[in-house]
Amino acid sequence: MFTRDQLIEIFRYGMVSACAFAVDTGLLALLHFRFGMHYLVAATLSFIVGGVVAYLLSIRFVFVHRRIDSQAVEGPLFVALGLVGLGINALVMWLLVSKASAPVLLAKVGAACMTFGVNYLLRKLLLFSPAANASRSQTR
């Protein structure tokens, strides 16, 4: 089903995502609970910061193939692809907090679980898979 290299990559992406999730959730808690920011605004800002962390760690520790040579182009595209995840994140947060009366941080865990697979697949397929024109490749 999966090759050894694919399983290692998915594991590494999981570790990177856990780090980004810690930053995302910590910032969400700080903005919402300490500074009183509305939970959806706080969740959006923290998600973006978490996305930047995920990008920086992903290009260093996870993905071998790069379709785009310029980080100035690749980085914003990485975060832009995360907008799909942001939409899922906001929808799940809103449903769980506003409609199901779930605590904000518990809703964040549910939202993160929903976005993990979508973000990985989009980023892997569109940014970090071997291109037909043989873009640069790095070894890990």
C-alpha cells in the first residue's frame, strides 16, 4: 500500500504538524483566553502562524522533492493551500463551539484532525512531488 519512504514521510509530516499544532493552539489560547479575541478570529490568526511553522519545518525535515525553486513563491503557495484547511478549521470550530457548545480547545483538536489529511495531500501533490520537468531534488 505505502512504500517505506512514503510511511517515513507521512510520519515526519505528522511530527511537523504536531509542532505546528502546538504553536497554533498555544497562540489560539493566548489570543482568545488572555486577550479576549473572538475565537474564530484568534483561530484564523493562529492557523496562519502555524502554517508558516509547518512550511519551514516541512521543507527542512519532510519533503525531498520540490516543484518550485523559489521559497518566495513556494512559501505563500504552501500557506495558500492551507486556506482549504483554514476553511475546514473555521467550519469545524464554529460547528463545535457555537452549535455543540464544545470548549474552544477541544474544538481545535477536532478541527486539526479534520485538516491534517487534506493539507498533506494538497501540499504533497501540488508542491512536493517529483515534477515531469525534474525540478530540484534534495536528499534527507
